[in-house]
Amino acid sequence: MKRAGWYLIAGAAAGFAGVLGLHGAGAATPSSPGPLASGGAGAAPAPAATATGGTSRSGDPAAPSGGAAPARRATGAVVPYGYGELSVTVTVRGTQITAVSVPLLRTAEPYSQQIAEQVLPMLRSEVLAAHSAQIHAVSGATYTSAAYAQSIQSALDKLHVK
Amino acid sequence: MGFDSVVAAGSRPGRRRRPALPQPHGPRPALARAGLVLAGAGFGAVTALAITDETAAEFRAAGGAATFIGSLTGLVGTYLALLMVLLVSRIPAIERVLGQDGLLRWHRRLAPWPISLLAAHALFITVGYAQAARAGLGHQVAVLLTRYPDVLTATVGLGIMCVIGVVSIAAVRRRLRRETWWLIHLYMYLALAISFAHVLALGPSFVGHPLTQVVWSVAWAATAGLVLCYRFGLPVVRSLRHRLVVTEVRPEGPGVVSVICSGRELDKLAVAGGQFFFWRFLTRGMWWQAHPYTMSALPQPPYVRLTVKAVGDHSAAVAKLRPGTWVAVEGPYGVFTKYVQQRPQALLVAAGIGVTALRSLLEDMPRGAAPVVLLRGTRPEDLVLRKEVAELVRYRRGRLHELTGTREEAALDERSLTRLVPDLHRGDLYVCGPEGFVTSVVDLAARLGVPAEAVHHEAYAL
């Protein structure tokens, strides 16, 4: 068969472009694929509803609480990962991270939810110990860990910490 | 009842053919092109999936690169495995383009890729996860096997694939009996089936993406359906329809026998001269294996004939078949037919038992074909079926050359071939025989200026 290779390559290019196009379309419309991303970022009915999407500062320089550096709080970006999406809220005092919570966690299916619930406390204690987003991923939850670290980093960026 | 009358009928002028016969036909290039584009599209799609399921941040994180490679090799490897299964699923449209030996050649050439890619997938995913978790490899392996759903079965599947890969290495395979190797090889279906679940449960391109889940599942279900249909369903239906039974086993020459089977509705079997079937003789020792043997004459309802040379356990057992044995068939397969002929002139060359395909191909050629036929054998008695061939050649106003002697005495080289067939480069060349013979004649034809698309061959692997 003549030019068999060209037909293969043309097909491969079409398939590649097709998936990229579908992926792009899916990313552009937040309410597209499946159980994920049913709402916009931060608009989720999440527990501990501090997720306002922006920076919420409790504790002003004008009204210091406790005498030391003021506590400031920010919610990081909603980070989609392979099995769901999450966002992390960080409270800092100076350069010390004093509290971490997860206002938004949505997963595709129960198994991923279970994994995430297992590892979130571990990730939280790592962050509280390291005082940064530079944490070790938890074995068996690589994607969740990476998303957690990324959301924390974006929160710290909003607070201009480091 | 003998086949002499049958042969005579085959060469009788004006043999009647009913118009409603299902006609065999040649390759359909448009279908082949569509298949190629589709195969390429799948490849492009899985590559794109692997790229889109990893965000830049995940890639930069610890273990991200290894995880990405692991996911890419996994997707591409699984996709290639799907293509390998399709290649040998006997889909008629593919078979008519590549022929059985072409299919197997591509299958053999490509099959190492999915196995090594999937092994790499397991390795890189483990390394990537271990790096991300700053854990040891051993610990990570234990975590993967015990805490991740369906990974244990997938690992067993990969183990089976690796065993199959090892026994298929030429050096190892030569030490095994063909039947042993074939049985081991069948476990690939099991390996693929038990590895399927972990892709949907864990693959980041699939979890939470119903579209990819559905497309992936449908592709595999369709492949399984095609395999079941063409490797299992169709042969069963055909065998039940024609109900072939061994009628006579007759010696044709040293170590060569013809088996004549009778059956029903053979006029409805669309078979071209030069094609072959997988034959399954339903005796106690042979029922579980099907072997490819060429029909050495077009069916003459209610009879078909195959001619077999005893070279292995199975072909030796064929000579001892008793009349009344039930026969199941799978086929017909092969592109060694008149439908692939490009130009009006044809040279037909056969060595040894390759004469069987040549014999039925010749019978299928029209009266004015005037083919040049060259039979090659070590001893004159090795030229089995030569009388039948001579009669068919004479009826088609062709020429017959017989070349006997050792390879040195009666060499088939540039000089002897151009002397016998001076206008070789103007016609098509059909070659049939042992693998080494076919390769040497095909090379010779290329040197003598016969274009590749005008060379048709069928090699007998022992």
C-alpha cells in the first residue's frame, strides 16, 4: 500500500488535535465534564465557608490581635487535579503558617474522596511544620498532594509571604 | 468418488458457475486508508490525553516527570496492544489488504512495543510516585499493590505479558513446540482483560471524565466483539454450515498427502484459488489446534481438497486421518489470488509444497491467461501435483518449466530466470514456497526490475 505512512500520520495529527480541542473546550466551560466543576471556583457549597475567592483579611494592622504580627488569611486558587479539585485556605502570622483548612474539595468518585480525606490531615501537618508549600507528597496521593501544595502557594502569593 | 473426476471437472471448458455465488474479491483500498487514518487518530488521541492530563505544576513537582512518562507509556502501550489484537482478529477487510502472513509479520514486528511500553509504564509510575512521596521503591511497590484498586490484577497481567514476550523471542521460541507457544500466547487475552479495570479506576484521563471512559470502553468492547465474531463465531457458523468430513486421504509424493473432504453447500463458500483455511480435525489428539493448509484445488461441491506435507507433528498426523473424521474450518484467508494481479502477464513460481497454492490459483485464472509456471523441487518425485498443473497450464495456453536438482545444480538465479522468462519484468510474479525460497525469489525479482506491487507471495513457515 502506497503512502500508508502518510495516512497514519494524518490520522495521528487529527486525533491529537481533536483531543486537545476537546480538552480546551472542556476547560473553557467550567460546567462541562462530569461530576467535577459543577460550579465556578469558590462558589461551591463547601464546609468552613471562608472561601470568598479573594483575600479576606481578618485582623488589620490597625487592630493588632495578641500583640505579635497580625493573623492574615487567604484562600488559594481552586486547583484541579486528576481526580478532583481542591482549594486551601492558609492563615499566617508573619511568616509562620498557623492554620490550614480546605474549604473546597470535590472528587470524581468516592474512592478519590476517601484517599483525599486520608491524606489531607497529613498534608496539613506537613505544611504547619514546614511553614511553606515545599512539602513531601503523600505516597499514593501524588496528584492530591501536588494540587494541595499549588493551592497553598497561590494563597501565600496573595499574602505576599516569601 | 475420487478427486480425479473432480480435477477433470475443474479443467473442463465451460464449467458452469451459478450467478448467485458469493464472489471473493480483492482488497478495498478506500477501506484500508480509512483504517490507517483511524489507527493513526487513536494514536494521536492517546498521546494528547497523556499530555493534557498532567498540568505544568504536577510535571514540575517531585516525581512529576517520571509520572508523566509512566502515564504516556501506559496509554500508548495499551493502545498498541489494542491494535495488535485487531491485527490478528481476522477482520476480512484488513486480511484482504495485508494477507495472513502480512498480518502476522506486522504483528510480530510491532508486538515488542506494547509489552516494553507497558513494562516501562509500571516502572516509571512506581518511580514517580516514590519520588513524590520520598519513599523507597520497595515501599512504593507495596503501597501500589495493596492500596490502589485493581493494580494487583494489572500487575499479574503485566507479568503474563512479559512471559509471553520472553517466549516469543526467536531464540526461546525455537526451543518450544509451536503448539506450546501458541497456548501460552493465548493468555494475552486474559492479561489484557484483567489489566483493563485499573485504567478506568486510576488513569487521570479517565477518572471523572465520562467521555473518555465511554470511548475507551467502547473501543475495547468493539475489539473483543470483533475477535469473538471473526476468530470464533464465523468459523463455528461456517463449520456447522458446511459440515466437512474427511472422505479420503491419498499419498501424492514423498511425505505429501491430499485430504479430500466432503461437505454441504460448498458452492456458497466464497473462496479464491490460492487461499487457505485453518483446519481443525476433530480427533482426540488434534481437535484443540487449527493449522493453516492450502486448498490445492477449487472446491468441487461436494468436495474440497487440501494437500499437506509432513513437516511437524500435526502435518504428520494428517496422513493418518481416518475417513469420517469431522473437520472444522476457519477462513478462507490469503491474498495470493488472481484479484491482486496488476498486469495481464503472470509468472507463477512454486517450490516444494508451495505448488498447492499455485495449483488452485492457476485453476482460478481465466482461459486466455497464458501464465508461465515454474516448479522447483529437489527430486522429480518432489514435484507433487505436476500432472494436474501441466494440464491446467496447457488448457490456459501457458508454459510449464520444471526445475529439479539441488540448489547448486538447478539454481534459480538471474541468469536462469531471464533465460526461462525473458519478459519477466513486464508481468506479475507469484511466488509460493518455504520462507527462504520466497525471500530469494522476491529479491531476485526486485533486481530484475519487477515493481514491488506486482510481486505476490505466500511463504510457508514450518
